[in-house]
Amino acid sequence: MDDKLAVAIAAAPEKVLVEIVKLAQKQGRQGTKGSWKEFLNIYDRKFGSSLSDPVKRSHETLVAFLQTFTEQHDLKFLDYVLQLHSNREVLEQIRKEFPDNESPEQRLVRLTVQHPFYLSKYAFPSYDKDWVVTKLPKKSKLMSSHAIVAVDCEMVLCEDGTDALVRVCVVDHNLQVKLDERVNPCKPVADYRTEITGVAAGDLDELSCSLADIQKSMKKLLRKGTILVGHGLYNDLQALKLDHGRVVDTSFIFKRLDGRPPSLDTLCKAVLGYELRKEGAPHNCVDDACAAMKLVLAKIEHGVDNDIPLNQEDVLETETTKLLLHGIPIDVPSKELNGVFPEKFTVEPKPPKKAHGVQYSALAIFKNSQEAHQAFENLNGRLEKDKNGLEQKMITFKLDTGTTASIYVRKMAHDYSLHKGSLKRRAFQGEDLVDPKKVKTADCDNHMKEIERLKQELRDKDLNQCDNHLKEIERLKQDLSAKDFQISAQDKIISKLKKELEEMKRKRKR
């Protein structure tokens, strides 16, 4: 490690070092003393890896671990993540210097960049070949610029385990299409994800448009610091192999009550008031890019610093119609997932979280919450809970080849959300439902009465028990007195017998 990078690491704030160490763990990076846990076992013989949470480790320990990296690709990674942090700091500094010059669009960029997940999601390997890095404008233009476009991409799964771009669409703030192209992945495809991409085998064979061509077009669209919008935008940038510093991610700037990122479909229903796509319909890049742009425009219109309240009933209803299939081996095509449930549903695959991943996940989307709930209940598998307390089952299902595969099936929301949805539907169907607030009040009154009854019962029980205890004590006292009398009498008899025995011994001696 060169001295400049070593100094930068040592000077970085502890929270940044924690993020870098977590990223290194997630990506399986190792230094000269092994992985993070292996390093701890050597560096700290007292606690070792038993205290492996980077948050609970000192600044000195975090620095010592990161300074064990010597491989060139690891050093580039460290330098890049530190640069991302530096960019965040620059944005904050500019805002403080020119508080009145920050445009609403730039404010959304800053909110995205300052999001807790930004470093982990946007730490791209853009130092690798085939990647394109756009240039940022000067500071003076950075704050006032409000040029903005939205992008959405569709990807297929290739035989080497990576995702490849097959379609890209860009729209401007007027929802006018600026770019809409299909792209030849230029390598063998393992899964076209037709139900999502709308692309089937043979559709891309005659295409001459390559990823490099799309990158050139994107650079033109993003010149002079144009802001790029998207939902889960990091997935699109990964597919485009494009590193752009001015981004707005709608999955970051809108929040659910439980803290989890909302889906684009959920946001369309809860914020924009329309359904993004019909059940079973493939994704449409133009529609998805327009939806992301509409969400940003709604946020600006409502006031960037004002939270737009999401209709939680719509959010819950959307989430409870889905089940998450995860831990799916990469060699299991998404079409095979149709054999997981006998019920009718739509499969929506998700790309692996990292390149060359060995597993991926997918959503099973049902007609309504009840069907999704019943499908989960009918699965044969041990019921358990994930780290967020959501129920899941590990199940085994048969593939078309005759072999079997094991995956996890997890609910997307807690059960109480299903009950709320049921209440909502029953009320809509005309059933008489009591006001929930009144129900809560009545329940509280009943609970208080029950508590008081139990208290009185306990007091009565305690009094009866006290009386019984006193009687028992008196009886024991009497028994003890009688025993004391018996012992006293026995002592007198023994004493008398001893004296008689001594007298008899004396007489014999004479």
C-alpha cells in the first residue's frame, strides 16, 4: 500500500472505515492476514473473531485491517470507496457555502448520496476495463444545474453468471423518449427472463447495437453534469458499466414505515395513484423510466424536504401479494420456479447481488394477498424467521431434469398486514365493522377490568393463605413445645439414670 492511500485510510472517519470493512467482508476480500475474521484472530488474541462486528471495533483495528491489503484490485477498491466518501463531503461542503443556490434536483442528489446504503450499492468496480466514468461539472454549476433524465434497463442472465444489458430506455423531464434501444449481449445467454424482459431466444441475434454503443449515447445524454434518475439505479448502472456521480435513486428518497425500500410498483400505486403494469405483463423500459421520473417530479412539487405520506394500505396490499424466493442456485433457470407452487402466479427474477454470484432471488406474484398466504401455508418445509422477523420456509422442488433444488420462500410482510388487508376488504364488502379506535378502547377497558379482578383474587388468595400459614405456624409451635417437654422429661430421666448408675458403681467398689 502506498503512503498516500495509507494516510487517507488512517484519516478517514470511523463510520466510513466501518462501511469499507463491511463491504470488504461482503465481497470476500482478503489482505495479507486473511479475511476480517481471520485478521481479528491474529490481531486480537483476547477477543478474536468473537467480536467481529466492525461497529464495535476501534478505529485503530479497522485501519490495521485495511492496511493489510496489497493486491492492486483491492487497493483500487479502497481508493475508489474513499473517493465516494470524499464526493459526499464535497457536496455537503458546497451546500454549506452556498445554501441558497442548491436546486431541488441537486438536493435529491445529495439525499441519495448521503443515504446509508449509498456506499455499499454504488461502489462500482469502475476502475476495471469496459467501464465508463462521466465527468462532474464545476462546483458553481453543480449546485444550480437541474437538467435531469431517467433510465431503466432490462438484463438477461448469461452463462458466465453475469447479467448483460438487452434493452435501455432514457426519458427526459417531459417524459419524451431520448433513447430506446435493444442491445446484443455478445455472449451466450443462460436465461432470457422472457416473462420480465419480453425478450426470447433469437430476438437479439441480428442486433448490431453493443454495450459500447450505448455507453457513448449515455455519455452524450449525461454531459455537463445531467442528473440521472432511476429506481434501484445501481442495478442499471451496473448493467451499463457506467459510473455517474450525479444520481437520484427513488428507492432511497421514498421511505416505508418499516424502513425497507419500496418497490416501483408500490410507489406508483401509493404516490402516483396508478398501477404500473398488469399482472403477468413483462416490464416495459419506457413505462418504468417514466414512472421514476414522475416520482421525482412529484417529490419536487411536494417539496423535497417534505415526506410524501405513502398509503400504507396500498403498500401492504402490494407486498402481501408477493413471496420472495431466494437462495436459488444460479444454474436453476427462472422458468423452473413455476414448479414451486401449484397455484397460478408470476415469476419476477432479480439479478444476483454481485457479479459471478452463485445464487439469485425472484418474486412470486399472486393475484391477491389471500392466495399468496395460502400458497405459503401449503408449502412443506420447516417454518423459521429471517433476521427481520419475516416468516420463511426452506423447501425442495423437482426440476424438469428430474433433479431437485432447495430454496427459501419468504413472506414480504408480517402477518398483521394481512389481517389489516382482510379487515379492509370485509369493510368494503359491506360487513359491519366496529371503529378500530373504539375496539382498542373497549379492549383496554376489558383488560383493566380483568387485571383488577385478578388482583382482587390474588389478594383474597393471599389472605386465605396467610390464615392457613398462621394456623400452621401455631400448630408447629405446639408440636415443638410438646417435643421440648418430651425432650426435657427424657433429659431428666437420663440424668436420674446416670446418677443411679454412678451410685451402683460406687457400691460395687466398696
